[in-house]
Amino acid sequence: MTERTSDDILLSVIIIFYNQEKYVRQTLESVLSQKTDFKFEILMGDDNSTDKTTDILKEYSEKYPEVCRYFLVPGTKERKYKILERQTDNRIYLLGFTKGQYVNFLDGDDYYTTDTKFQKQIDILEKHPEISGCFHPFNYHYEKDGRDEEYVNLGDRETVIKNNKFWRRYYAHSATFIFRNKYSRNTEVLKGKIFDDSIITLWHIGLSDVYYIPDNAFAYRQLEESTWNKISVLPQSLINIRNCDDLKKISREHGYKLENAIDARFRNTYRDVFRARKEINELPDVIGGFSDNDFATATLNYGKKGILYDVLYVIKYALFVCKVCMIRLTGKISDIFN
């Protein structure tokens, strides 16, 4: 267990905000209500909000000066709003100010649903220094009708999940994790890259195994008016494929050799895009940030460059989708015997 004094901040909670006045209080209260035997800090990153978000954040920083730290993210006000690029800048900027040995990432319209999340996860990470991240199930919370839909329930027992198996089979929102804080003094390596959700997870866990606890403690709010949900399903899938490509680039750069496992995780996305290739004509310009991807680019060109192009596309990517599905299948078989 890590030695610490009662004055040490053990956990830094990074929360990014942009025009979320309706949800700010619930988000912050869900963090402030955490019952812990250690100190934690909340870094509130305001991306130049134009509603009352800024006023509310400043109110909390004045009310809880020992916990809540307000930051106005520089250099973003005049730029065209591309959600992933702006959120990336916000998170990386805040990460450089963190004091904790551990870090948690949350968005300004999401919230935690238990008051024991932090304590349980920190206890596990302190007990298991070989583990870089601990996560749990979560709910998609649909704001319109109040419905909750659980995701990533891996059973009722705590367990360690092997790194390759995690990337091949499971998705866990980055807010469900608490990570060891590896980049607070080295944010330069993250700049110029997208820093969102699964990419946050890969940067922090690397080749480490992960620890699963069965306590559902997070609500991922789904808003009809959000930038992401205004995009139809197929363009969302194409964006997710570009996300997959960025994950694989990180894996290659660091020698993780997780490319096949990451492809297997995205098998359904690849399949859906391949099947719907005739219906995808353009990619919205409001997300931004992800790298180009050969599959995504080829799909956008399908039906525009002649019959020979389309035939070659079908042959090449039908084989690719089959390969990815086989990686997933052989992995599941291997899991049975390990």
C-alpha cells in the first residue's frame, strides 16, 4: 500500500464543462458526496461556456475552495466548435495541474450514482500495485424518458481481467475507471492527439491487466440535443472506426501489440459499416480530431469511383470483416481454456 499523510491529495477528478448549466450541480454533487478516508480534488475545466455554467462553477470553487478548482481553458474561444478537439484540449490542460496519485475523468453532464465509488476503487488500486486501472458497470441514462440501460455487467464477483481479453471483448466508459496518474508531469506526449474515452483508457493502462468490481456507480447521460446524438447511427459508426484506428496507432507506437484485439472489439462496427456502405455519403464536420482510416475513407468513396473500385472494395473489406470476426471467435475459444 502507498504510504501517505493525511494532508496528501490522493485522487484528482477532472471534469470538463461546456454549456451544461442544467446538469452542473448534479454532476458536482455526485463527486462531492463521495465518502472517503482520503483527500481528493476536483478540477473543473470550463471551455468558455456562454450560459450559466461558468457562474455555477465559480460558485462551487468559492464554496469548496479546498476541493473545487476552477479553470478557464485558454485558447479555445475563437475556434470552430469541434467537440472531440475541444474536449481533448480541456482534459490535457487540466491533467497538467493534477496533484493526486490517481486520476478520474468525468464529463459535465454525467454523474456518479453511489457515494462509495472512489473509496472502493482506490482501496483496490492501493492493494494491487500491478494493476493500472479499476472499473465497474454503468448505465446509459436516457434523459428524455428517464430510462436506464445497464452496460458491462460482468457478473457479481470482483475479478482481474487480462489486458488482451479486455480490449478484445469489453468496452468500459473511461469515467468508470480510476487510473494511476501517469501523465500529470508529462502532458506533452498527449498533445496533438485525441484524448477521449477508450483512448484515455489505453494511455493509462497500457499493457496492465484491469480490475473489475460489480458495483454499478455511473450514469452516462444520453441527450437528444447533444452533438453526438444529432449524428445518425451510420456516421457514428464511421467515426468509431476512426477511433479504433487511433487506438491501434497508440498500440503500435508503444509496442503493445493490441491491434488485433482492438479490431476484434470493433467487429460489429466494421460489419455494420460494410453492410451499409451504400448509405454512407458524408461525415459530419462537428466532431473533428480522429485520424483518417483506410476503411472509413474507402467507404465514403463507395459508389463514387466506378464499378471496379466498388468490386475491389467489397472483396478487400469482406475479407477484412471476416478476419476480425475470426479473431474474436478464436479469442473466445482461448478464453475458455485460460
